[in-house]
Amino acid sequence: MGDRQQNKDSAKNGMLKNWIGFVDLTQALFTLPFALTAMVLAARASFKNLPEAEQILLPHLERGWPGWRVLVLIVAAVVAARACVVGFHRINERNHDRAHKVRRRGPLPSGQISLIGAWTITLVAGVVFMAVCWFINPTCFYLAPVALGLGLLYTVSIRFTHFSPFVLGLALAVIPLGTWLAVTGGFEFTPPRAGLRQGLIVPLLMSLMILCWTVGFCLVQSIADYEFDRERGRRSLVVFMGPANALQASLLAHMLMAGCMTVLGLLCGFRMPFWIGLMIILCTLGLEHWIARKRSLDWAEKAFRNLNNIISMVFLAVVIAEVGFPNFWKFRGW
């Protein structure tokens, strides 16, 4: 009996591992920090736009904390949306994945999960995303299909345009805008009490930053598949412009990202922690481009995942430090 139960537990654990691997759930660390960063900034903006009498009742907003309910809903929405989009992408790419030297080991092409199981996970994730948006607020719910549609459009765009990295960038760029809407309930370019620094310009800058960042790392990661895509006649920006030009374009995109971060820091009045974090992020981006030029592309693709996670986590950490503990940095003279 004990061996039979152990085998059942092992089978359940293996199935769960395959499901997690199918939607690449561990890589939610890549997108989630940007949603949480926008949440912190949106909470502070909400506080600044409140009348003084209401500010006394909601002091936690000034420190970037909108409450557990909002946090849980935002995290659930990001994870569910990402699972739906990644699942849809893997289903549509399954024939190409079977021919790919690395992706053929994935749960779907290797047969570890069935096509019906893959569709089930994808559709359930989409329903969960819509349900979570319903609980956030009506506007988020009505706009949820647009956000999800952009993510699904990325997979379709691969089949008819070389510029699919821009479609993926637009899909990810929705994250700070959606999070801002979830916290504040609406968009105002110049809120009457808070002014331009706490208005729509903040999530727009974050969205532009994410767009540039996504295009940059997509170009570098796609170089590893250059021969595969060219031989199979797949549309790819790297195939269209060549690997050498793709590296230069990636560097330009990341320079634009750094410019957006700089403007964001100045606009929000951030102090030394943010600028230290920006230097760390710039060094990390520099390391990515050094790796892309000096190391094997297969090794570079794996390293990029970890380095991108570092970038997003550092960005979140410095914004929390700035918004959550402003008096500490004033005390230190920073």
C-alpha cells in the first residue's frame, strides 16, 4: 500500500511539474515585478490625489501599499494572463517545437502532457484572468479582453510579420497600465491635486520602457534560432535584418529603455537608491550584450533569463525603497 501511494504521489508531482513547465510559470518573476512596481507608484499617486481629510484615513497609500486584496488580485491577474498567453503560444508552436533541438524536450512536444490537457490549462487560465479582472473593477474587466488579445496576437503575428517582438513588447507594456487602472480606478494625465508627476505619464513611461526592453532581449534571444528560423522559412526580425544588425538594434532598444528609466526617476523625484539601482541595471544590460557577443548563443539564451529577472527585481526593490521609506533617505541626506 505504501509503495502504491508513493507512486500516486510521484505521478501527481510529475503532472504538476509538467503543467508548470508548460506555461513556464517560474518565469513569472520576469513580468510580475513590473506590475508590483506600477502598483506601488499608483498607490502613492492615489494618496496624493486625495483630499487632506481622506489622506489621514489612508496613510498606507503614501507608502505604496494599496492593501492585501489589491495585491493578491494583481498577482493573480498577471500569473493567469501569462499562463494563458504562454500556453496558447506553445500550442500553436508545437510542430516547430518538435523540430527544435531544445524545445522538443518541452512538456507538450515530448508528450508529457496531451494537446487536450494543454488547451484545458490555457482556457482555464484565461477564464481565471477574466474572473480576477471582474473582482478588481468593472473597467479592468471590460478592457481585459484587449489586454489578453494583445498577448495572443503575438503568436499569430509570428506567421505574418517579421516584427513580432514589437507585438510582444506591446502586450507586456500593458502591464503597468492595467495595474495603474486596478489601483486608481482610472487614468488622468494631470490629476487636479497630484499634478503631472502622479498622472498617466508615469505608467506610460514604464510601458515604453518595457516595450524597448522586450524588443531588445527578443532580438538577442532570437539570434540563437537564426539558422532554425531561416531554414524553416519562419518570419523573424533577426532573419529579416541579420544577426549583426540585430545586435546593434538590441543595443539601441536597451539604450532607449535606460533613457525611459532616467526620465521616470527624475519625474518621480527619486533619490540615491533609484540611481544606484539604475547603475546596477545598466551594468546588467551591459553584461547581457557582452555575453551575446563573446559566448555561445545557447549559453547566452539561458543567462539572459536570469539576468532579466535580476533587472526586474532590482527595479522593484529600488522603487519600494524610494516610496516605502522616503524619510530614511531624507535622514541619510540622499
